[in-house]
Amino acid sequence: MSEVANKKINVLVVDDSTLMRRVITDLLHKHPSINVIGYAINGEMAIRQLQKLKPDVITLDVEMPLMNGLETLKEINKIRPTPTIMLSSLTKEGADVTIQALELGAVDFVQKPDARKFDLNSVEEELIQKVLVASQIAQTKLIERTQIQIKKRERPVIRTTQKVSRVKTVIIGCSTGGPQALKQIIPELPHDLPAQYLIVQHMPPKFTEMLAQRLDKMSKITVKEAKDYDTLEAGQALLAPGNFHMCMGSQNKVKLTQEPPVWGVRPAVDMTLTSSARVFKQDLISVILTGMGHDGSRGVEVVKKFGGYSIAEHKSTCVIYGMPKQVVESGHVDKVLPLYDVVDGIVKAVYS
């Protein structure tokens, strides 16, 4: 028992900057349960170290010579899937590669501070917390996650008209593991489904913009980062921008606010669900996917209070069974579904 309790989390630090490797190592060593067992200065060295050291968690720089972070992650997934946290710059290119990495199965990411200030201590708590969370993800879970494919099924083609059905509003909330889950779900939503969508993914500014753009390119519905007073429309998904809560206002318009964070996050799905439940009542469908923490639990309770419908992702396909677990244990869920059945669950709920 003491052996398990005292087991260190072995971390491999991959970064081409000598200074950054040293700073990351020093920060991680501040936690008694974390041990940096090695480093790599590029992707090729990282793969060799992966096979030799077999780390529990990897911190991986996005921008590196020889093999960038994305190419390295693909090799990690092939050789020995390992929970990986990306370290991303604040550039547009860095954000785009980071989103792709998350889609490929990177557990999470941490933004590098502004190089002009170089205050990595500002992300110390976030980095340590994300390493601790990543270490809890079993290798078998990562292998399963990279192999999940949405079951493509024939669905009836029904035009989106008020005569056929009232337009339903679907709110999807997620955190850790969310971008990969959204990549599996959003592109499979039928373009003619009488539904309009709000998506809340815990993510900072710029990254939410890139996530919306990538989802839009691969989906039948339109996906865009929400702007203040955007109007909800059937066949369109609005993604909450980083650092803003996305609430539902009057006349089918969203309202972006910078009210205090909820559960330590902004945007918070609880804010979106609570405000929307009062507007859409029984025509609202909530979907809570993988993620750490409690966000969504209060909101789903309000959704059910006003007659809405609730779906939660099953533990078997969650990267982190936190948000869905809280919702399930609250007793306010109508359906608990593995990721590959969520699209069909949404379609059935819309037509019910």
C-alpha cells in the first residue's frame, strides 16, 4: 500500500530550449509526487527516450526542429501511447498545431508565457495540476481513445422546418479530452437536423477560435466562435470564446459576459445551461462529455427542472470521468452513452 502511495509520477520533458527544459524541470520537481526522469531536445530524441525510460507523462513542446510536436505525438501514439501535455506558444500557428494535437489525443496543453516577460512561474500551478491529472489516465484508455470511430448509420433525411419539428437547442460541454471528443461528434451531426448548437470547451482565447475553424472545415453544420449578440440558427454551432461566459439572451441571441469564473473556469457550461434552460425549457438538450471537475452539474439540474433532456458520456470512453460523473451521480441524466453513440442519442432526442 505504501509503495503505491509513494509511487512517483515519472515525467519526460521534451523541449528544444535549454532554458525552458530547466525551468519546466524545476517547476515540476516542486511537487513531491513528480519526478522528471529525463529530457529530449527534439522529437527524434524524444522517441528514443520514450522507449528507454517509459515515462508516465510527457510534456511536449509544439514547435521543435527535426520533428515538431505534432509529428512526435503521432509517433508516440504508434509506439507507446503516453499521456502527453503540449506546451504551446501564443502564436496563431502554435494554437493551430495545439488543437490538432488535442484532436490526436494529447491530454491537455499549457500556454507558454510571453517570452518578453518569461514568467513560467505564472503557470506553475496549472502545469503541475495537469501532470497530476494526466498521470491518472491508463495507457489502455489512450489506446482505446485513438481507435474510437463514430458508427456511421443511415439516418432519415428530414428537412429542417417548423412544420416537421420545433428546432431544438443542443448544448455540449466538455473539458479535458474535449477537442478529440468534439472531432468525433460534430462532423457527424446531420446538416438537416432541426437543431441549433452551443458548445462550451474549457480553453483560453485564440485556441477556441482555431478549434471552431477546424470543426467547421470537417463538419456538415456550420461552426463558428461566438460573438456578442450572435443569433442562434438551425444547422449552426456557436463555440464559446475563451475568457467569456456564453449566456442565452432574448430573441435567440447569445450574450457574452466576463462575470467571475465558475468552478474556476470561464467559459463555464453551467452559465450556458442555466441561462438557456429558462429560454428553451423542454426544447433544450444538454450533452456533458469528458472533462475534469464539476462544471455542468448545476446547469443540468436546471435543464431538467424546466423539462429539458440530458445526455452524459459513459465512463468507458471518457479521457477524464469527472464532469459526466458528477451529472450522472446527481440523478439528472436521461441517457448515459459511450462517445460513439452520442450522435444517435442527440438525433433521437431532437425528434422525440
